[in-house]
Amino acid sequence: MDKLATYALRLGDDSLVAGQRLSEWCGHAPALEVDLSLANVALDQIGQATHFLALAGELEAKGRDADALAFRRDVMDFTNCLLVEQPNGDFAQTIARQLLFSHYQELLFTELAASKHARLAAIAAKAVKETSYHATLASDWVTRLGDGTEESRSRMIAGLDWMWRFVDELFVIDEIDAAAIAAGAGVDKSALRPAWDMRIDAVLADATLERPAPRRPVLGGRTGRHSEHLGHLLSQMQFLQRAYPGATW
Amino acid sequence: MSDPSKEWPLWEVFVRGKGGLSHRHVGSVHAADAKMAVEHARDTYTRRLEGISLWVVPSAQITASDPGDAAALFEPAEDKVYRHPTFYSIPDHIKHI
């Protein structure tokens, strides 16, 4: 795969795994209205993935479409960040993941919408509006849970603590990013960190929560070194295409 | 969720379909406060491009007429056809009326 194809693949894998993981709440959320909220976000993210993966397949030019990339790759071929594959845990843990990821995605897509690569720019421009809503929704819930009851507060703290070690990976750039940045197509993610920090700190202040203590960052998602959780997610998501390769309906 | 006293209060949802139209009642959502009610209304009732504006109103704040008073309230209007503006002739070139 050329570097720009890999760049698009990473964007697609982030959205796909985030959406698939969030969709596990469908039918299980604390209230019917919350069930719909989470399913809406999950569908938005899977929609983003469809566009990014289709682009990755076209750039690769080996005949793989978005479905082939989503359903017929094994776990070590996935390039998503580790944050999005983390288990849902309780509602607060899920909301913690959504907060950290959606603010990152909103900042990223805002910049990517100005990409010189027309397709990337168009996908990002469409995605940034929905992602902005995801960030608002997650921020509201963090505030409610953090500044809520003793129990909701302790769960929110535990959820943020679980997810925190996967934050640094979001902003790491490597030769794939460097090539995309040099071509005017990609975004320098490392430069997004101060704005992200400001946003997260503002939400935490509203929620009367402390920023979690610094943790040793866990990296590896971009090069296929994943936590054990991703394999289980894929086995469910890819079951049909694994059992009946090429099945359509 | 089985204890009703622990459920979030109910909010009535009104959606404006497009500019110039009135907000129409479309249903209700449960939510802890007004801000959450707007988010829940957005996610429940405007997923398919149904609207450009939302109102939410606490259901408890709505005062309804008593069905038992329906005869006194509404039936007297039945035989007062002269209250309908149907006796005016409208010129052909007047549209949208």
C-alpha cells in the first residue's frame, strides 16, 4: 500500500472500530433515548469509515473496496489507534473514550477539511459537523457523571483512568503522516495536542474532575500491535464474511 | 427503570419542519433537564432531516382541557357555520389562501 492509502486506511479504521465498539450498546443503554444517541454516533462513525476505506481501496488500486477492507483483513492488518478498540465497560467508561476520541476527531477533521487532497477534504468537511455533535454529547455526559452522584463520579474517574494511557498515541506522527503532511494532504496531529488539552481540561473543570495522572503511554495500533480486545471485536464484526466469504444480500 | 420515581421526567417535543412553518408536536422524550431533553429530541426525532428547530417543554407544565368538559367547551361551535370565512368570494388571482 502506498503511504497515502495507508493514511486513509488509518482514518477509516479509527472510525470503523470506534463505531463498531459503540454499536455494542444498541439495546443495552441505560435509557431508550440514550440507546438512540449512542447508535446515532456509531452510525455516523461507520459512515465516515465507509468513505475513508473506499478511498484507501482506490488509492491502493488492488481491487479492494470498503467492505473488503473492513471484513477481510485480520487483526494485525488493522491500523486504528488503541483507544477506539478499548472495551465499553460501564456507561462512564464508554463516555470517557468518546470524549477523548471525539474531541481529537473534531480537531483533526477541521484541519483535514482544508487538505489539498480533494476527497480527503470532502470527507472531513462532512464528518466534522457530526463529530462536533459527538464531542458535545460526550462532554455533557462527562459533566453530568463527574458532577453527579458519588457513584457516577467514581465511575467517571475510573473510566477516564482506564482510557488515559491511550491518549498519547492519537498525536504520534510517523513516516506515513510525514509523507501525507509533505504532500499537503495530511494533518500534523502532534500540533493538535495543545488545543485538545485545552478542550479536555475545560470539560474536566466543568465536571469538577481532575485530569488523570500521567500514565506510561501504550502505542502500537498504527502498526498492527493491538490489545487483545480488537480480535474479539473483529470476530463478531467479520463473522459473516469469515463463515461465508463473499456472501451478499 | 422499574421505579417510576427514579425515571427522568417527561418532555414534550416540538419540531419546526422548515422556515415559515410552526413547530408541531411530534412526541416526547425522557431527560434529566432541558439541555439533555434537546439532545434526546434531536437524536430521537430529527434523525431523518425532519426539522430545523426544536422546542422541548416539560410535560408537567402543560395544562390540558378536561375531557369531561368537552361538550360544554367544543360542541357549541358545531352549529355556528357563520364563524367560518366561507362567505367571501376570493378573486381568482389570489393564491395561497
